[in-house]
Amino acid sequence: MELQQVFDKMLEILTPFVKDRGALARATKDTHLIDDLKVNSARMVDIIIESEDVFQVEIDDDEADSIETIGDAVRVIMGKMAPALNPS
């Protein structure tokens, strides 16, 4: 899956949890999930779980804690998907 595809899919995942839909429409990799999109911090767990299901990856607690922006989420997911795409 390409970077842009992961980004676009993240926007879909975020949609039900975002309070500021206008900010989501203008979202970039630097868009902060809590500060810019007004995602309730408690809903971050739901976003992580949904992302794991959609991308078929497992995101550990340290990785989840590192996700503050959409770009962070894409980076973690792409990193998880890379080993599956390039098995040794």
C-alpha cells in the first residue's frame, strides 16, 4: 500500500471521531489529532484499534503513545506494513 493510500485511509478512519470536520478536510501529515481535529483523547484507543483492523497490523502501547499527528499514524502503519511487504 502506498503512502497516499495509507493517508487517505487514515482520514476515513478518523472521520467518525473528529469534531472539527473542516479541519479534517484540510488535513495534512502535520495535522495534530487532538489539537487540530479535536479528537477526544479517550477516542484515540478506538482509532488505534480501527487502524489495526483496517491495516491488519498490531500497534503496541509505545507506538500508540507516539502518534500525535496524522503523519505519525501513517509512519507507524507504514513501518508495520513494510516487513510484510519485504519478508526476509
